[in-house]
Amino acid sequence: MFDSLSDKLEKVFKKLKGRGVLNEKDVDEGLKEVRMALLEADVNFKVVKDFVQSVRDKSVGSGVLDSLTPGQQVVKIVYNELVGLMGETVTRIALVPNRPTVLMMVGLQGSGKTTTTGKLGRMFKKGGRKVLLVAADTQRPAAIDQLVTLGKQLNIDVEASEPGDDPVEVCKRGLERANRGAYGVVILDTAGRLHIDDSLMDQLSSVKAAVKPDEILFVADSMTGQDAVKVAKSFDEKLDIAGVILTKMDGDARGGAALSIRAVTGKPIKFVGMGEKLDAIEPFFPDRVASRILGMGDVLSLIEKAEQSVNVEEAKALEAKVKQGDFSLEDFRTQILQVKKLGPLDQLLGMLPGMGKLKGAMSQVDEREVDRIVAIINSMTMKERNNVNLINGNRRKRIAKGSGTQVPEVNRLLKQFAETRKMMKMLTKTGGKLRMGRGMMPF
């Protein structure tokens, strides 16, 4: 997310921060490069023009150039302007008390609308709400089947429909069921098209008039850049959307849609989709995103991910084992699985300040290699995991066969695990700090 833009801006600000004194010419040269970086990231031209002018106005003639750290001051101004551009505050969905909150999902076909409907349903269910999904895209049988399948996976009720049914009647029926069944949230998965047309907008307007949704959420594929912004504006003009959900943000290295859409439509980005898994949806935090764009990391999001994935008691028990020099392959396996829950390694590194340069190297780590390591450990008995000294030649052959690997791979894992455990023992004795390196982990 924003990798390309972040790299370019880092180079610009490195030049500015490397100079002890800045003048207007220095700022203008730096902002010229910022302007090009934003345009190459597919940010709306008018948004870029206004952004650069605002940064210049606040950087020149305000005492910034005369400060002891003018380069740092300019970076701070850019950070604040980025936050303002994307909305300053987190905008959440306002749940209505004493009746179902009705959310209407709109967007073009292929934007990830149905999957996002399931993700939101899972999120609200996890928050203690009773959720009903309504299959209102009656022109595409695949959309109905997909939503029904998602409902089964998530154990969430679905108001199904038949191809050709009147979507207005389907939505009214879903709302009546929600009122009878004391549901807390109703999510309407409406139809999309490959492009905007009058019949689509007429249909959506009819649904809106019939069920009066509390919020209309526009779902857009972030990787389509300025096309997503233009379509969002059209939907907003016709339907008055409450906010935007950007999907596929994990694959969007440019970020033009995220940086433009609020400025163009005036509507906030409420959530971002960060992958295909049903838990891969996050609230959109403008300040955290701005921090990541400027290479400052996003430690708060990393902490939140860790809190959701890591068992505190297990972590304390592991710490005690490490101190006692009793770290086993079973403990190592547990740690790998917990780290995998947090997400891809390159995404995690992007949340750490100053670690952006390592993302490229870590992205070269084959995730399948991690799976092979887990498979090798899974093929061991519990006694073998807790005492690697038991693993002789015959056992290594059995473990390799059971995990679908080769004996040299088993040998490599055991050797590198022994080195890791040795280093951990040295750390606990010396009280030193453990430094990251490729030799530390067997992948």
C-alpha cells in the first residue's frame, strides 16, 4: 500500500532534511518533486495542485525556514496536510438504537461489493450484533449464490432471492424479516454493472426510496485509481452516499484513490479491504495512513493486530521458557502460527518506523517456505518437538516423508533452530538486545 509513493517522498525529504538551511528555492524544488510523485501515484490533478500550494503557503514565510530543523518542519506540514486531505478523523458507521441499522452497499460489478458485505457482516457479528445479509443483486445468480455461501461460512442469516426477482421487494422483505427477528444490522447487497447506466441508478434509487437506508456505502476497487474517484462522484450525485469502502488496498502501490476520493466527493473513507480473507477489513485511519506514506510506520495498527492475535498468557509462558533455556520446536511452531495471523511479513514491516526498505527483501520470502516449516514440525511427535536430540536418521526420514519434504530440509530446520535457541540463551545471560537477521529464523 502506497509503496511507490512512499519511496519517492522519502527521497525528496531526505534531501530537504539533509540541509541545515532551507530557502524558498529549496522548498519549491522539493515540492516540484512531491507534485510529480503525487501525479504518478494517480492522485487527482486538482487535488495535487491545491495540496502543493497549501504546503508551500505554510512552509514559506511562517518561520519554518528560519527554524533549527526546517526540513523536519516541512515534513510535519506535509504530514498534517495529508491527514487533512484524507479526513483528519476516523468516520465510523453510526448504529441506530432500538431498530435495525440498514446499510446499502453500492458500486460497480467486480469491485468486491459482495465479499465486502460478508466482511462487514462478520465484523458486526463479532461486535455482538445480530446480522442479516440481503441478496438484492437479482440480476446475477452468482452474486446470490456467493452471498448465501458467505452466510453459511460466517454463520450469518441471509435473505436469499431468485434471479429476476424485484430487488425492491427483496429489500423490503429483508427489512420486514429484520424487524420481526430483532436483528441489529441489515446489509443490502445491491446490483452493480460494468459501467454506470440509467437503469442501474434508477433501480438503486428505488431501493433507497423503499427502505430508507441509514447509510449508503460505495465500494470501490482502489487499484482503478482515478476511475474509482469518478465513479464515486457519480454515485454520490445520484444517491448521496455516506462513505466509501476501498477494496484491494493491499495490492495498491500507488494510492491515488485513497488520496483523492474524499477531496473530490467530500465523503469519508470508512473502511479499507486488505486482502481476500473475511477478516481482512480495517477502519480507515487518516493519520496512520499519512504516517505510513511518509515512512513513519503505523505502530498503533500493529499493536492492535497483535492484541487480537496473540494470547497474553501464552506469551508470558513463552518468555519464561526462553529465560530458562527451554524453548522447543513446539514453542517455535506456536510463534510462527501467531505471526502468520498478523498478516504478510512485508505488511508488518511497513508498520514499523524506518523499516520500509526491508519490505522488498521480506516480500521475497516465500510464504510457502513458512508452511513447509510448520508441516515438518507437525510431522514430529510431541516428544520430538520438545526434545530434538531424539531425532535420529530414521526419524528424520519419517518426518520428511510425513511432511512431503526432503531430509536435507529437515536437517536445515533442526540446524537453524539449534542456532536460534543458542542465541536466545546468550541473550538471556547477557541481557543484550536481539538483532534481526536472516540467520535468526529458518526461512
